[in-house]
Amino acid sequence: MKIERYQIEEHNSKLAQSHQRKFEFLTQDIQGTEDIVQKLMKFQIAIPSWALGTGGTRFGRFSGGGEPRSLEEKMGDIGLLHQLNQSSGAISLHIPWDIPQNIQDIKALAAQYGLRFDAMNSNTFQDQPGQEQSYKFGSMQHVDKAVRKQAVDHNIEVIKQGVALGSDSLTVWLADGSSFPGQLNFRRAFENTLESLQEIYAALPEDWKVFVEYKAFEPNFYSTTVGDWGQSLLYANKLGPKAYTLVDLGHHLPNANIEQIVSLLLMEGKLGGFHFNDSKYGDDDLTAGSVKPYQLFLIFNELVAGMDAKGMDHASGLGWMIDASHNVKDPLEDLLQSVEAIMMAYAQALLVDKQGLEEARLQNDVVRCQEILQNAFRTDVRPLVAEARLRANAALNPVGLFRELQVREKLIGERGYKTVATGL
Ligand code: LRH
Ligand code: MN
Ligand code: MN
């Protein structure tokens, strides 16, 4: 399945007039739209290889059909997304859910689709067939050195694969923790984990980063060894300058102020990147911006402010990744929606009157502060995001074109109805 250039052009020409009207209306009202469009065009969000199939819950999984059966087909799917929005030019692999066999062929395919390899993810939270040691009681925290060594060796292997593919970062998420009080010596678990991470850190190439992802609970329900941003930051600080904290939006306890966490991590130079998704309860992995779009905007507001203060390039300063899963939507449509929501939050954050906000803060004018933020948030920035796509030869309405071209039906035709993509 390939989308032809003329199909995008035909689609865009049908929508051109209406888009133009909305875009011009917005530019009359708002200053600096050209700069925003340019920034949006540069912004790329990595797609996780594990989000291309239908996700399940522990109660069941309902496949929609036509799912990618190999890494090559996953890259094909992301290639389609990227053609539709020109903002999904990167893939994040999860090893061993992905098994990059012929590296040269995989690299050639990536080049053909215009994809870069974003952070590599290791997996020491599941036992693989034939594996010697079990991760049932943790991996890097484990009381048995042999288990810890197996986890470290796996991560070093993932780095090697990443180097061959041209990636430059490793994300470590650990399920380590305990499910009952008394099960774990917290201090020993921390020390073991730190020692394991140090061994991995020592194997990082010069220009690589390691992201330490935290999560409050699940699969362990009493304690998690990298349970929050404080613990992650402790590890990252002890490891050294190549180690950073990774924020997955679904990994906090309810009502956590994620925008404040982001702001302080960025201030400390320790924010590595994101796993974008949304949630109502826990690690729901829902479409970015589907439940709490205002929170997403507030996070981007801190990001833009913090990155500007440090003179960082918005597009390449941090690892921008989606980590979502979909059990009732078409995964590709869902990812298009997530990317759109992230771009909108970014565009809204770029609209914030920063000088006005600082002045209002200095005067303790709380009402004005809220007005300024909400003026930006309540602006319909969709024409700006669409304009960025139009200029990049992407579709004005990606989900619309996906449906017009019957992409899913064609994928089912090619791959069959009963397909299971590897992943969660
Ligand atoms: C854990 C997590 C982590 C994993 C991914 C599959 O909940 O967010 O990033 O690698 O899900
Ligand atoms: Mn994650
Ligand atoms: Mn998660």
C-alpha cells in the first residue's frame, strides 16, 4: 500500500478554498503565524513500533485486521502516517518485540520512507522463550546477580543494535518493584538498579543518551523501583550527563502536576523526552489530547518557555515520542489523531503572550495570567497545523484521506484479516 503524490494533491485541492479562508482569517488576527508554521513544519514525533497493532487489555483483544506482521510492515505503516502528515518521520523500536534482522535492508527501507530511528527500548519486564533467568521478581533490582547481569547484557545488546541502525538513545523502563509490603529492601533494590544502570551507562557511545522512564505503579502494586520523577532524577544525576528522565504522561499518580515536573526537569537540564498519551485513570495509553487537552497545552507551555530560556531547538532538543495503545480504534487513525493533538498543543503554546504573562505574574494579576493562557488555548490553531502540512506536501485532513483512500481495507487485502502485531 502506497499513497501516491497525486492522491494527496487531489485531496488538498478539494479542501484548499475552505482551508485558505480559515488560515487567512487566523493570520489577520494573530501575529507571528509564519514563524509558528515554520516551527510546526520542523517538528517530528516518533511513532512507537508497538502502537501499530490493536492493543489489548488483560480481558481481551479485538484485532481490526491488516496489522503489520513484521518490522518491515510496521515501518510501512509509519511511512503511510508520515506521508499523510509529514510529522511522523521517526520510529521507536522495542527489542525483542522488534527483531531487526538485516540491518542494511532495514536502514534502506527507513531511508525510503524518510524515517529516522528514535530511542531504542529494551525489555526486561517479560520473560522471552528460552531465556535463562526469570524477571518475575525484577530485573535490575533483582537479589540474584545473574538476573541483573542478564538484564544489563540485554540492554547493551539493544544499544549495539541501535548503533547499527543510527539511533542515538536508549529508553529503559523497568517493571521492577514489589507487590506487597515487606517483599523488598527498598535501599538494596535501588542500589542494585543503580549499579546495573551504571554498567549500561558505561556501554553508551559518546553521543548517546539514556532515558530513565518512571512509572507510579503496574505491574507492581505496592512499590516501584523507578516510581516517580524524583527517583528517576536520582538515578539520572548519579549516572551522569548522558542520563535523563523520561516523562510518560500516563505514569503519574492521579492529579500530579505534570507541567510543573516538566518545567523543573527542564530547568535542571535533565528532561530527556516524552511518551505522549492521555489518561483518565492510570496508564490508560489513550490518544494524546483526547481526555485532557488543556493539560497537554500547559505542558507544552512549560516546554516552550523552558526551551526558549535555554536557547534549545524545539525540534531536536528533546525526544518526542508517542506511547499509546488502542483497543477500539484503528491504530493508524488513532496515531494521526495523537500527532495532530500534539501539534495543536505546541502551536497553542507558541501563541502564548510570554511577555504579557511575565508582567502579569510580577503584578500578581492572577486573572490576567489565566486570560493569557486561555486566550492561546482557546484559539483554533487547526488552520496553522494544516498549513504546515500543506506546505510539506502532506494531507490537509490526514484522517479524512486515510478513509477516502480506504487504507485499512487495502492493508487487510494485503495482509489478511487475522493478523497480530507484536507489542502490548
Ligand atoms: C510502560 C511503558 C514503557 C514500555 C511501554 C510498552 O507502561 O510505558 O514505555 O516500554 O509502556
Ligand atoms: Mn512509556
Ligand atoms: Mn506506560
